[in-house]
Amino acid sequence: MLGYFFDLEVRNKHVILWIKTLNGKVVKIKKRYKPDFYVPLNSVENLSFSLSDDCDIRFELVEKKIFPNGKSKFLHFIFEDVSSYNTALEIFEKKGIEVYNSDLLHSQRFVFNNDITPLSLVNVENGNIEVVDDFSSVDPPKLKIGYLMLYYAGIADKPERTKLLGFTLKVSDFEESVEGDEEYVLSELEKLLSRYDPDVVLIGMDVDDFYNIIYTKVLHYRKFYRLGRKRVRLDNLRNPIFMSNGRLFFNYQTIEEIGLAGLQERCLFSMLPPRIAYRWTAGRLVDSRQCYLLYKDYAIPRSENVNLNLRTAWDIFLYDKGGMLQSPLVGLHENVAVLDFESMFPNIIVRYNVSYETVSLDKVKKKPRGLLVKIVEPFLKRRLFFKHLKHRVEEPYRTWANQRQNELKLLLVSSYGYSGNNFNRFGNSLTFEWINRISREVMAKVYDIARKEGYSIVYSDTDSIFVKKKDASLEDFKRLANKIEKSTKLPIKVDRVYRFLVLLPMKTDPNLGGTKRYYGRLTDGSLDFKGVEVRRHDYPEYIKHFQVRLVDILLSGDSVKDIDPNVSKCFRLVAEAIDELMERRVPVEKLVVRKILRRSEYRVLAPHYIAALQLRMNGYRLGLGDVVEFVYINSRSRNPLGRVQAWRIYDGRGYDVEKYVQLLLDAAESILAVFGFNRARFYESEKDYFDEVFEKYLIEKLDF
């Protein structure tokens, strides 16, 4: 029987594995489970005899490795059930005795010990479970997905103060909305989930808030409830999340972003069941991978880091530095190529064998192969496979490949960042410092090669460099990349080439270059933006379209000489756009602002929160993650509710011209500031200047 192992339930003496078969059935596999831990032999003289009265246990003398380079003798305690394990662990902790493997989750122990990768394709025969997934497929696991919107009054993170009003459930072609008193709503939710039986339910709110609201409300009416695929007794439930065994509940926005494909990558990397892999931070996922790799041969210490390096302030000053950057040379540049290292930090880890146990203040050992290398190398290859695959396949495979490579990119970057974290149980701050040190040496070599080849460096990030050279061709830039790759032994490629590139200053300080803030026209004629309004989701369509038109006009032409005449055209376009707004010729639907409702309450009455309140007062139901649309109608009103109007209830009263002019000037200033544009001179402080520009525009327009 083939199926996807998608959930794990821990009981006192057993674990239940939930499998979704390829023919659409859901089966439970019951497996015996005996928790265990290790205690140093020299810590337990005569103590084991006092345990035997309270716990159903056996123990054996074993030798285990201690990371990074030690060995020791341990008593390996094996318990018949979780209750005995908990009792024994409490006794040891009260006596201050160090216990190894004690802060691993029971689900981790079972998965690690049996090598059953969660969310993978498995074969079940005669009670035996074997992973058969080769993990080369780009398709996500074939699970049945439902969508649930819960309606309630009150504050989501204070469930005792909420009132459950209803819900809408959609599974495949079925969709139903239910309203009524709380007991009826809860009863119908239980019935419909059981009837349509989704494996995964995506909800439009925070998952913890959802569980807490359902749990708090059900306790008023029931002792048992079925949110998952089995009835659960509620009064002794340790955590509301365990209400839904056999069915996974996730936030819609998160899964919409990472997809089940990305979630599968988290599970494969961390060896954690989906409901845990979904919730844990990237650093904890790295920790889980580390523990998995060491589990069978090593005794795993508790997560408190014991690898702290005591050093002088001078040593820290010398060695604890980040990557090498060059601030942007603000202004217009011609014929600029971006050379980008492919996964620079993970490649440094693998190539130079940088790991917790291989580094010291003065060197990195080439052998043996380090733990961090073993973590990074297979997933670096996997990430590059999907990164390149996405360019060769059609939808939806392109989206799935991208979700996988994006999630792997996060995990790989986190492996680097977590290496020096004091909460990393195996961590060593020198590891993080050595990765940065090598990256600085690499970038210094890159600068040297580029300059010797006659290129100017206009900007560099930690793993990319922007270079320009008059009349250099794409082949010239590729030759430079090849020379750098041969010298550094790290993969680097020409990512893109700009005909024109404008590097922008910081918004907060026009005298300093802003990192990751620029725009340009590529050699294929397309426009590229980074860190400006057009890339923001919360700017109106009209303003973003205006900014694109502005850049399109500005960067038209074949050489820098063509840009100067374009600047005056852009100033004229700004005046035209302001005129369009002031005369209210812009369709109001193009001025709608869209923002995501991320909290149930805001300390400040933000515009989108005001719009959400208006919708709620008019009977609309909103949850966390919903997109709120609104129009500015009087942003300076003393009454907060009068500053904006939600788009769903917009009554045609017009819009706040002044506010939209300011948004437009924001967009104009981002693009034109480096060409002398100043919003104060143009519109606010020096009206004469604006009148002069506007008068010239009118003369040309009306042909006086």
C-alpha cells in the first residue's frame, strides 16, 4: 500500500501514523513506542534502583559519542510508556543530573529512530513502513485541501472574550456557510469536516487563535469533540493543537506562499511532522536536522549552548565581522552587469569544510567532513536542481519548483546564520565568523580581478557585485565571471545586464546610498525595480503605473546623453499627474489601497484597520490575513472613521486629492531625486516654482 505519511500522534505506549493512500483512503498505522534517554554513568550510582519502584523501565550500559570529539559511558534508560519516562525525567531533573536526548520531542525520537520522513511517499506492508519517495518529483503531496473562514465577534487572541458566529467551509466543489448560536456552529463544523473529510484545512486567521477559540468554546458544551479524524477528550488535553489528529490546519496566507511543496521541503530537511515543521522557526528546523544526523551515534545534550568562546573585546573586534559590502555610487550608470554568486555562503561551508568542530581561531581543518557540511551539501544540490528546473517547466510545475527552491534557500541561509547562535546546542560562534571571513576574502579577490580587468564597481552586496565598463559586451561580462569563478572556486554567473541603472540614496538620508534600492532598464528593454513604490503591494495602481511610466520615459534612449532631455519630460509628467488628480479625472478604482490585516487589534488606528472596522460594522466578516481595500477620503479628519472608506462600501463621495498627491510625490521623488527633483520645491514650499513648471506645461498643452 502506497501513501503519504502526513501526521503523527503520540500516545502513552504507541504512536499512530496517518497515511493518505494513493487511492484516496486514510489509514492509521499503530506502532509500539518506547521512549528513552541517556544519563552519564558517573551520575547515577544507586539512583536507578529508586526509579524501578515508580517506572516501568530497563537500562543498559552503552558507550556514546559526545559532540564534537568525545566519548563516554552512559546508562541507556528505555521506558515502556511515556508516563514512566516523564516520571523518571522529573526525578533526574530535581536532582540536577544532566540527561541526554531529554528535550527531543517524542515525534522526533520515533521518526529519527525509524528513518521515516514525514510527508513522504511510503510503502506499508505487514505493518512495516518504508520510505519509497526518491524526492526528485516537483509535485506536492496529493492531499485533499479544504478552506475554512471562521466568523466571530471580539478579539481573536482572547478567546474567552469572543463570540462564535459562524463559518464558511469549502472542500473541492462543496461550499457551505453556517450561522447560529455557538453550540450549533460547533456541531455543524464537526459534522461537515467529517462528511467532506479534508486532509489539510487552510484557515483565514492565526492557527493558534483558531485552536484556542474552538477549544475554549467547545469546553462549554462538550467533553469530546472531533476536529480531526478522531474524537478527543478535551478536559485532559495538553494543548489544543492535539484536537485535530489526522487532519492538518494551517494559515491560508502561509501555505499560499510556501505551498505544500515548500512544506514538504521543511519536513524532509527537519525530519519533523508537518504540523510541527510548519510552526517552527528556521533555526529550530536546523537544530532538528542536526539532532537527526547525530541521533544514532551521539548522546544529544539539551539545547543550551555549551560551546561559548571566551575572548577579549579586541579579538571580537578583529574577527566578528559580517560580509563585505560596497555602498552604492548614487546616480545614473550605463552598461552595468550584476554578477551573482550562486548560494555563496552554503558553497563556502561545503568547499572549505566550515563547521562547528573544524574551526579554531587560526584555521579551518580540511578533515574530517564537518556536521554543518553534511547538513548543507545535499540540500544545496537539491535547491540548485529546483532553481534551474523552474526555468524549464510550465505551470503549475514552475510554481512548485519555485516554492521548493525558495524554502530550501531559507533553510540554507539559516544554517549559516544559526551556526553562531548561542541557542544552537552544537553551535560555535567561530563557525559564523569563519564563513564571513572567507566571504570577505572572496569578495576582496573579486574586487581586485574586476578592477584589473578595467571594470568599475558601482555597488556590491555580500554575494553579488555590480560592475560597469564602457562598450563591454555580454560575452565580456561572462568572461569576467568565468575568471572570478576559476579564481575563487565558487560558482558565479552574470545575472542581468542594465543598459541604464540608477542607484538611489537612502530615504532617511539622501547623502548615503541605499542598499537594495535601485531601478533600471535591462538590455532586453524591460524595466527592473528594487526597493521603490512599484514593488510595494500597498500602493494604489495609479501611483505604481505612474512610476513605471516615469522610468520608461526617463530611461528611453541609447546613451546617457539621451537622459538629460528626458528629465524635463518627467517633470512635466509629474505636473500632468498632479493636474489629473486635482481635477479628479483619475477613476477612483485606480486609487484603491490594499493592505493585509495582520492583527486582530492595532494600537494605532491605521487606515486599513479603520476600513476593517467599517466593514465589520456593516456586517462583513474579516479574519487575519484578509486583504482590506480602502480609499482615502479625508486623511486629516479629526474623526478617524472619516479618514478612509472601505472599498466594499464606497459610496462615491470622492477622494482626498491632497493625500494622493503626496503619495504621487513620494513615487516621483524616489525616481527623480538623483536628478534634482525636490518635492518641497516642486509643490509645497515654493509654489512659484510649481506654478512656473505648471504654467509651461499649460502653455505647451494648450498651445498658447
